[in-house]
Amino acid sequence: MPSVLSRPAAPDFTPRWFYDGTYVTTDPRGRPGKFLRNVTVVSFKPEASPTQRRAALRAIRGTVVGGFHRPSAYYIRLPEADQPISSDSLSRVLALLEALPQVAWADAYDVSVKDPDKRR
């Protein structure tokens, strides 16, 4: 079975647990709204290979849990071992992703925006 990162577009799927309030925090970039502390939204450059996409996931120890097609972006769940991820930690993860050459953009997931077209 091919990896979700091998497909030309991200899966069009949002897990229900995104909206249950358990993982909500403030935005690491200071914007108003409610954001998931353990999920990043990542869009890869069109030329990024599946290997480069997997390398980005390994760099943050993330797992694809969903995504949307326009623009193609993946919802990446971050591991929370013994303690919740803080806004500062999420900010560092976003900075790491944005520094990778295969990443077009990365952001926190805003649960207050329901339409993916308005998320970015």
C-alpha cells in the first residue's frame, strides 16, 4: 500500500477530534482564534518527492492524520509523550518545517475556521 505522502494530493479528511476542545491552545504566532497544540498544517512544494516529505515528518516525529486538496496540505499530528505541547514548542516546530526546502508553508490548525479555503 503506497504512503499517503506518495499521492499527488493530500487526503481530503479532517478528524473529528480536532473539534472536541481537548487539544486547543492559543496561536504561537499571536493571532486571535483557537488552535490545535498538537497539529500542524503543512503544504509541500510541488517538486518535493515522497522521500523528502517523509524526511520532513521524521524531523518533527509527526504522523499524517488528514488534509485537504486546495491547496494540497497535510494535517500532521505531533507526538505528546508525557506533557502537552506548548505554544512555544509548536512555534519551534513550525519554524523547523518552514526552514526545510521541500516545505511551501506550515501553520497551526485554526479550529475556529471551518472552511479549508479560508484557513491560509
